[in-house]
Amino acid sequence: QVQLVESGGGLVQAGGSLRLSCAASGRTFSNYAMGWFREAPGKERDFVAAISRIGGSTEYADSVKGRFTISRGYTKNTVYLQMNSLKSEDTAVYYCAAGTTIAVVTTAPNFWGQGTQVTVSS
């Protein structure tokens, strides 16, 4: 099992920035690709960003390209999502995910965190 705990959510004005963190524990962090998803009220959970096991590859949803950056820190077993130029439509619960490959984490992650709320006011 991999335990994932998100933090860093909150309320921010449109145009502002937030950095989400996800601390992983339970198994070797570098064995897993990591990702972020989000779920807005009344909508499905959508893929946001992913990073490969050694950090060499990243993928982003079109809606966040150029504004969001995913990264990972191996000494703290943490994955980050830097969110800039936030828009009201970015309001959602953001979930951290882990998968055995980047293909898995973008489509059907093996593990999920509990989520952190991000609210962008216009």
C-alpha cells in the first residue's frame, strides 16, 4: 500500500498562485509515477498532471498547460503541483495519485489521496 496525504489547498483570488504537496509513504517512492486529478462539484474527476518515476517525463491536461507545473522531491517523498495564473474554473478538490507507470497514473491510478480543496474567487 501507498499512503498519500495532500496539503496546500485553500482560497485564492483569480490570477494568484498555490502550491499543492502530496506526501507519500508506505512503499518506495521512486517505484511509482505520480499524478494529480481534480473534481469540481457535479463533474467527473479529471486528470491534471503526471510525472514519471524518475521525473524525466511529465504530462499535462490541455487546460493547465503553461500554468501548472508538477515536480517531485525524492528526499521528502513528496510530489508538488505549482499552480499559477489560477482561474475560477480551477476550483475543485485536488487529488494526488500514484501508479506503477505514467500511463497507469494518468488513466487508472493504483492509489489515491483524500483530496484538498482549492477555491479560486473571481
